Amino acid sequence: MNEPELDLLSRLWEEHIRARFPAHLRGQDIEGQDMVLLDADTAGCVSSSLSGPLDEKRRSILLGCLGALEKVVPSIGDEGGAIEYYERLREMAALAVELGNAKAG
């Protein structure tokens, strides 16, 4: 991953930690995914990826989260900025996976 992509991931992370979780998604499952848990698992892995390479367990969790995000984002309504919130989460997950691939290669 090049420096601009790492900068983008850092900027998206800063936006994400300032953003409010869409309240109407607390306790909601979409496409079989608990939306709070999906957010927490993805954010934890993204945060770890900014500090260094992910271990195999976190990388596996992040790949699972990315797949889940690809599935649920089209089903999320835009109430309370939910689409923007989860699209940003999906973009961060994809960038973190790329970052891990670059560090591994």
C-alpha cells in the first residue's frame, strides 16, 4: 500500500471514531449480521492494522467482516446516516486488507 492509501485509511478512521453509531441499528440484524458486533469487530481490526501488521486471527476476522459488509450495506436504509457510516466501515476494511497484503508481500 502506498502512503496516500495509508493516509486515506487514517483519515477515514478519524472520521469513524467521531461519528455516532446509527441508533436505530442497535439490536438489529441485517442479513444475519448483528450490526453493533459487525461495527465493533471491523473497527477493532482496522485500529490494529494502523498500528502494524494483523496477526492471522485478526486478518481472518477482518476478511469475514469485509464479506459481511459487502452483503449488508445494500440492505441498510439511510436513516440517521447509516449508509455513510457502514460504507466508510467497508472502505476502511478493504484498505486495511490491502495494507496487510502489502506488508505481507
